[in-house]
Amino acid sequence: QVQLLESGGGLVQAGDSLRLSCAVSGRTVNNYYMRWYRQTPGKQREWVATITTSGSTNYADSVKGRFTTSRDNTKNTLYLQMSNLKPEDTAVYYCNMRSIYWGKGTLVTVSS
């Protein structure tokens, strides 16, 4: 059974940094493309970042230069390092594997 569990969200001020984690069980993270998404109430889920099996990364324009995704194969965990956070980054953040498996999300709130 595949499980994804996000953690690390919280309330921060604009300009602060935060690191989200996504612990994966049932599959090996480096064998799959892993993605981060975010969603705010009333809006569609928005893609944020991807890390490929080779370790290449891609980011949405809205977070490029501020967010970095990575993985630790020994811990089977995906990370999203977020810096210079803005109020518009406020959302529930989800990790995703194979476009099928989703975590329950972790809430990030950025105050101005």
C-alpha cells in the first residue's frame, strides 16, 4: 500500500522560510517522478514543482527562484524548501506520485 505523508506546514511571516517533507511508504521515491501541488479554497489544485527520476527539477513560474525540491533516497522522503515566502503562497501543499497517489496535505499560512 502506497502512502504519502506531508509535514512541516505552519504559520510564518512574509519573507520567512519553511521546509515541507513528504514521507513515502510502499514505493521508492527515486523510481518515480514526484510532484508538489498546492490548493487554496475555491481554486483548482496548482502544480508547484517536479523532481524526475534523474534528479532534474522544474518549477512553476510563481515559485521559481524561491522554492527548491529535493529527495533523500535513504529516508524515502521528498522535500520542498520554500524561502522568501509571500502571502500568496498560503495554501494546502500536497505531494504526489505518478499522478495517482496523494498525501492529505499540509497547510502553509503566510502572514503579511
